[in-house]
Amino acid sequence: MSIIVNNREIETTEEGFLVNTDDWSEDVARQFATDEGLELTDRHWDVIHYLRDEYFNNGGNQPNNRVMAKAMAEKWPGEKVNAGTLFELFPGTPSKQAGRMAGLPESKRKGGY
């Protein structure tokens, strides 16, 4: 499978994840979002950039929904952030959907916690 971004064909897995993480760009994330009916806001980007940072700078770590919510609560002080907040942003299971938009490999862990 593949997607076309800026007239360039980018290979994806059958599940829609990038085959090569080096192919990621913000335009790729926007294309994934468009394909899934999402318009990326600053909050979406906060989650996407957090996931990329965790994966590339923390030994391939792919946080689950609970850990993501805690990290966003620190990023968005004064707000109650929980899994529901993340599901509002990424209704197709936040850790997987946001991970796909972040250009990460598919996580093999089970469940959101």
C-alpha cells in the first residue's frame, strides 16, 4: 500500500503505518489526518510531536493512552486531561491513530493501558 504526498509515493503497511519512519513529514501527518477525516489542531500536533520525541529520543518508547494523557496534562496545565480528551482528538484509538500520524511503526502492545 502507499499514499501520495507532494507528488511522492510513500509506502505504507496494510494497516496504514509508514514502512520507513524517515518518510515522515508534517505533510504526511496531514495526509493521514485528511484520509481519516481529521483536521489537525495545535493539540493534535502536541500529541504527535510528543510521540515522535518519545520514540526517537527514548529508545523506541511508544506510550499508551494513560501515559499520553499524563504527558498532555503537563503540557496543558490547568486542564483535566484524561483518555477521553485524547479520544476526542484521535477517535480511532489515540495511541495507534496518533502514532500512525506521527510516522511511528505500529505498536504491538495490547489495549490502551
